[in-house]
Amino acid sequence: MNPIDALLGIFALGGPVVAILFVMSVLAFGVTLYKLWQFAVSGVGRHRVLSEALEAWDGGDRQRARARLTQSRSYLAPLLGSAMDATEQAGLEGRLDAEAGLALAGLERGFRFLDTVAQLAPLLGLFGTVLGMIEAFQSLQSAGSTVDPSLLAGGIWVALMTTAVGLAVAMPTSMVLAWFESRTARERVFADKALRTVLAPGQPDLAVVGSGNAAPAQSHA
């Protein structure tokens, strides 16, 4: 039996619910491939060159910082370049934060769909199981006194198949979404630190200063 015939057989057993779940799984897989490509092209998580540029800028070596920035393939490089070119403009910090948020929103595009698939697939599978159980008990009722246990068992396993398919779609989708969200959360932290480094280079660590060498005040009687 070829794969197409096997797939059509599953659709015939599971009904329209399995067909809907199959379409959802194909769409979720397509969105996952697109997000992987987008993350790779945008340089998500690969900020070695960009970090070197920020380190040089923080140390006062503006020329090296700009040179390293031009070599970075990160999606944040143009934004940080604009920040380096206009660090004295009033209101720059708010605008850069907004632009960074817009860039990160682009990385999060498609997350809502993956979340919808992860939540809706088990419910659709359960809905298909309920419909299958109703059909199985209707067949059992129509059989009258000549009840064949195999008839009920067959109806039950066919009904439970939709729940299994729904879980099979939801679990990997939920795992992929969690991975994407964790990567995006790390990007948000890195983008915020990068912008603060460009806008306020060479600033001391406030936590260290706050716990540092301030001498206690002495009272003089």
C-alpha cells in the first residue's frame, strides 16, 4: 500500500476531524520551517561579532566598533549603527526601543498560530472521539439483542484514534513554540543590553557601585 492510500484510509476511519488535524499539522510544519529560516537569516543567537563591536564601543574604540558592526549579519546591526551615528539626539532612546520592539515583533510573527494549533488540536481530537463514541453506541443500539463485542471495540478504537492524532499534532507544536519563545526572550534581553551599551558607554555597574566602597558616616559628638 502506498502512502497516499494509507493516508486516505486514515481519513476514512477518522473522518473529517482527522483531515482537519492533518491540514493543521501541515500548516504548523510550514510555519516552523519558515521561522527556522527567518531566525537563521536574521542571525538570532549568533552575536559574536556584534558583541565584539559593543565591547569596543564600550571601551571607547569607536572606529573598531563601527568596523566590526559592518561585519555583523545580525538584524540588530542596522539599529545599533543608527544609535552610534546619533547618540546625542534628544528622545533617541525611546525611538530605538520602539524600533527594537518592532524587530522582535517580526521574529514573533507566527507564534500565535502555533499556539492556536497546540491548544486546539487536542480539543478537536477529543471532539472526534466523542462523535465516534456516539456513532459506536448507535451501532450497538441498532444491533438489538444480537450484540457483537467486536462491533463496540472496533468503534471505540476508531473513535480514540482522533484523540491520538490530536495529541500527536499538539505535542511537537507546543515544544517547537516553547523553543522559539525562549530564543526570542533571550534576544529581547540582548537587544536591551546592546542599546543601553551604545547609548551609555563606559558606565560603571550600578550594582557594584551600590554595594561598593562608600564609607559609613561617623557622628562627631
